[in-house]
Amino acid sequence: MLRTALRTLRSHRLRFAMPALAVLLGVAFVTGSLLYGDSVEAAFARARTDSPPDVSVTVAPDSPDHASRVDDTLLHELRKLPSAAAVRGVLEGRSFVAGTDGGLVGDLARAVGVNYAPDNRGEDARHPLTAGRGPRTAGEIALDRRTAERAGYRVGDRARVVVGGTARSARLVGLFTAHDSRLQAGGTLTAFDTATAERYFAPAPGSYSAITLRAAHGTSDAQLARQARTLLPSGVEAATRAELESADDSLGDGGKLTQLLLSFAGVALFVSTFLVTNTFTMLSAARAREHALLRAVGATRGHVMRRVLTEAALVGTAASAAGYALGIGVARLLGGLFGVTGGPAAPPRLLSATPLVAAFAVGIGVTVLSAWLPARRAAGVPPVAALRTVEPSTAASLHRRTRVGVAVTVCGALLLGAALDDTDVLFGAVPVLLIGLIVLTPLLTLGVTALLRAPLTRLAGVRGKLAVENARRNPRRTAATATTLMVGLAMVTAVTVAVASVNRMDEREVDRSMTSDLRITAVDFAEVGEDTAARVARLADAEAVTALVPTSFDLSGDDSLQVTAVDPATVERLAPVTVRKGSLARLGQGIAVTEELAADRGWRLGSRVSGAFAGADGRTTLPVVAVYDGPDGLTPALVGDRSLPRPAGAEDRPTIESVLVKAAPGRTDALRREIRRALDNPALLVRDRADARAAVTARTAPFLTIMYAMLSVTVLIGALGVVNTMGMAVFERVREIGMLRAIGLDRRGIASVLRIESVTISLLGSALGVAVGGVFGAAAVAGEGVPVVIPWGRAALFFVAAAVIGVLASLWPGRQAARVPMLKAIATDAS
């Protein structure tokens, strides 16, 4: 049987090429995802274990409220422990490095500044120098060697760093190496002298971010931690090196990304099943006489079925082997596309057991399962009936299929309606509705092609009518071919609709919140410096400036009020604030509340509001000096910026959300240039309304690009399905083509018929895909309260792309059909 199956594959190698290629692509996607996931996990594991070798136990506050308790007093107490060979106070905080090109370097989420703590020899064992010396003054820094290389700095250069929201210039005096998981993950490390680091990062004067201990010889980490805990005040915890490594989730979860990639691979393989099933169904029909002869000479149904499945298994094996090899390249491509760890990636293991087993299990399994139903049909045809007919009729069973499809589609539609109230239901509604529509596709095919018959006949004459009738001849086959395109385009359209809707909502939010000519904000993980507003206000073209500082005002118990600190003298000129009662001019001595809040709390002008600002030690009483209405960013209450408590340390420093700027008439662009030049801070963004709207689209553009890249494999498999169907149709219709040639249709006419049929099938798949995907995307965002936006331009582009796919898919089959000699075609018994 194996020898016969191999002989069949050789003789029909072109017919098996397309399903093999579809399975190959799906296997490559699965293999690449698993290999990439393995490399990410290896890189994460390496990063987590790459911690300072002199750390056995770390003492740190359990919450920001207790940060000031890790102080000099505790440091001296811990140094008295005989089991501690070394005790070190650690100061850490955000510190960004700007390269010579002006841009920020490295992963901003892991950009860290630390204190350089030299010993008696002037060296810091945690940051061993490779060049220069350690920083000694506020105007000096040291960088880890890889950061300096990426930034383009050498020892002696003036380097730009951003600390506390302000860009600063410092002399680079040294380069060092360090064992730090954040460096392995693509972060940066900037070392300051201890006095400077305390000013930037200390939670309070004389306190530390953490204290680390190194165990003496003969003392385990656990023993040292137990001894240290006896000295710790409440709110401070001690953890061993192993405990910190196991709890470190700052590097993210590579497993979730692998699962996401595998879900895309699953969609691609799902689409591949239609192509494989279509191929074996058409081959079984074409080889009905061959199977009948086998039955006539004594072969059982099981023998015929096993023979077809053996052919499928061989196709799956070859596709799996090639897919695994291609998957290695896919893993490297994914590494360059995502770069999850940010640092040096671990190379994929070429012969990893799980991806290797998965490749062959998935490839062979998908191919054999897809071929099972065609094999069963081939084995179930009686010998005499098979000798009398070329292709069994399929119209009779469409009624049962239609009833099932209607039932499943209705269930999916009901689930989709329920998903508007609970978006979790969407994950069940989408596959149910999609399966229902797939089952109904033959009926939809007959309906759509019936509508197209008349217009195509008018446009293309008899060629159009022949093309439509060919598409209607076997609605199952046409539906399966259209489905391969429908699924991919449905996913693409759903993502496009969802992203477009979210973008539109964000743009409207920008229009509402962008109340001033310019707004200054920080990049992710950075902050706006305390002096930013004052520096901008000194510029000649700045008419009004205020910083927005959101904070909380704790009233009593768990009751708190969200307030925004502003400049009372300028806020009314920068935002559409309507004062109903009182005056914002007195905001420096009180609080302003919205009409809604005043009504809810029973407050009026002169009411006394008592509470404590976040980070303040005592309580404050503020009178209500104004009742107003304003934009969301300035509600529900305002206080003067001078009312906030002065921070004692970095932990209490207020977070400035943004700085609003009003420019002199006609000077907005000039002022924006002045601000960028004056601040010279790559961590700050200076935007007008157009910039802010463009940033919304720019933020989602990489995500949309990645989604398109992932789903392009599915769309490609759909295109292969159209090519496969049209190519197989040429083999089936050899005699029909000869008869058309004999009655006067030339070679170009034959190719035209195939081209119109191919485009019809492609447009059918794209129409279903765009419609279904639009519904899915709309349901996804509507359930979250986002207004639905249909990107008609993109939808039209998808239709054009489908038409192009149809034309391209018909080129090779059309050329093959045109080359069939007329007399040979008429003489053949194939149809």
C-alpha cells in the first residue's frame, strides 16, 4: 500500500502541491511560535537569575507608605548582624539616557539610576569598572558598558540623562559591568554618587530604596533572612535571593505571547483543512473509476480508505518536515519582530523536542483528519455506481446541511447579542457564528451566484455565464474555496474595525481634553519635571501656562476626593472652565468643586472641606471658593498648586500629568520650537491638537501591522485555495475545454472563463469575510461602550485585494487550460 501511495503522489504531485504548501505554512507557524517561545523563556530565565552576586537577602518596604522606614538607623542595626558579611544601602529610581542622536536609549520600563557605593579602595564591587572611575560629584555619572555603546558615548564625553523629569548634562567618567536582570532585558543603568542619588531617589532624607545583605561564610540565605527579620520594623520585609527571583514578574510572561501566536497558527491550520479536504474530495471524484476497479478486483472499503489516508499521511509528513525547517526561520523572524526581552535573545534550539513533536503531530494530524471524509466517501461508492459516474451528486444533502447551518448561525447570533452586555461571551460567540456561516456557505453561494448570473452575462457574454455556472456546479467546492478566504479576511476586518473604532474614540477624547494650544506630557514611564511649567512660562510667546497635578484629598476613613492642582491665575485662560459661583482667583486659599459634586456633598460657597493631601502628615481645611463646570481633565475639584505639601523625598514628589500652554496669537508653531529647544528633554512630548490626534493612530499602528503580519499567512492560504480549486478544475474539465474550443471559444476565451470564475469565488469569500469581520469587530467594541467605526476605505481595499487574488489565481490554471490540445481534449474520457 505504501508503494502504491508513493506512486500516486508522484503521478499527481502537482495536485498535492497546494494542500502540502498550506499545511507547510501552518506547521511553520506552529513550529516558529514554539521555538520562539522557548527562546523567550530561556532569555527570561537567564535574566531572572542574573542578579548581583553580593545579594543574599534584600530588605525593602512592603508598600510606598513605609518607604521611609528603610533608613540609616536600620542600616546600622543590620550591620551588627554577625552572619552578614556586607550590608549596603541601595538607592534606585527612574533615570533615562539620551544618545548622541537625541533619542532615549534602551527599554524605558527598565531604565534605572543607582548609587555608586565605593569601598575603601574606591571601587564598587557591584559595579566593577572596565574604564575610567566612579562618579564623585553631582556633575558626573558612570554607565554600564552596553548602554554607553548604544548611546554612542565614551569616557570623558558629556552625556545627557533625564532624572526627575528634567534633562541634565553630566560628564561620563566611567564604564562598568553589572549582573542585573534589567540589563539582560534591554534596560539601562546609570550610576550617580551617593549624595546625588539620595537627592534624586531617596524616599525621604536618610532613607533608602532597599538594603541588601551578603551572607557570611557558613550562613545560608534563609538563616540570614530569619535573623534580619528580628530587627525589622513593621511595614518592612526581608526576602532571600531565591524568593525574589521566583517572584520576579517584571520581565513579563513569554508564555502568553506564545499562546497568542499559536492561536494565529491555529486559525491558519483551520483554514488549511478546507484546502486539504477540497483537494482530496476533487481527487476522489476524479479517481472514482480507479477506486471502482480496485473494488471490482476484491479490495474492501477499508483498503480504499486506508490507501487515501496513507496518501494524506505522506503529504502531511513531507509538509511537516519542510514546515519545521521553515519554522526555524519563522522563529528568528518573530524574534526580530517582537524583541520581547529587549536584551540579547537566546538562539532557538533547532531540535527542541516539543516543537519537533508538535510539528509532525499537527501536520500529519490535520492532513489525515481533513482527508478522512473524502476517503470515506471514496470508499463508500459501490463499484458499479463508481464505474457509471464521474462525480457523485451533492445537491440532495444540502437541505440537511442548510438546516444545521441555520440553527448554528442563530445560536451564534444570540451569543453575539449577549456579548454586548458581557464581552467574555464574545470568545464563544465568534467561533459558533463563524462555524454556522461556514456550514451555510453553499446556500449563500447559490444565492449570490444566481444574482451575478445576469450582470456577468451582460458584461462578459457567454464567458460570464459559463463562469457563473461553473461556480454553481458544485456549491460545496465553491463554498469551501471561498471559506479559505472568508476566515482570514474576517479576522483582518474584525481587527481593523476594532482598531479604527478605538482610534476614533481616542481622537474625540483628545479633542475634549486638548483645551490649550499646546500640551506637554512625558513618554511612557517618564515624568514631567517640577520646574517644567516655570521654564515654559518664561518664554516670550507663552501667554499662559499651568501644570496639572492630579492627587487625592482624603476626607475621612475610606472617603477621598480626587483633585487637580492648577495655577489659579491662568487656568481659566487655558481651559473652558465656566464658573457658576465664586471666583477661581481665590483658589490659592481654598478649593473649587463642580456643580455635580457640590450637589452630591451638600457643599456651597464658604463650606469648609477638611482632609489630608496624599503624602502630607497633617490635615488641612479648605473653604469652597468656587463652583464650576469644566472638562473631564479638570473635574471634580481644583486646588491651587501652592496648596500641595512640599515633598520630603522622591517618594512624595507630586506627579505632574501634563503642562497646558497658551501661545500668543499666531505663534503656536514658534512656541513649540522654543519649548523643545529650552527644555531639550527627549522624554517630554510637546504637542498641539493635530499632533495629539496623530499620536493616537501612531500608537495603534504597530499593533495593527503585527496583526496583519500574523493574519497574512491565513489570507495566503486562502489564496492558495483559490489557485488549487482552479487548477484542479482544469484537470476535471479537460473534455469540456476541448468541446468549448471545438465550438469556437479560443484559448484567450478559455482563460477568461477561468479568470471570471476565480474572481467570482474570491469576491464571494471577501464579501463574506468583510461582512462577518465587520460584525465581529463591531460587537467587540460596542460591548465596551466604544462607538463603532467602519473603515470603508480599508474594506474597499480588501475587495480590490480579493479581485487581484482571483486574477492571479487564474493565471496558471488558465495557461494550463489553453495548452490542452483540442483533439486530445475531445478524445479524453475525463470531465
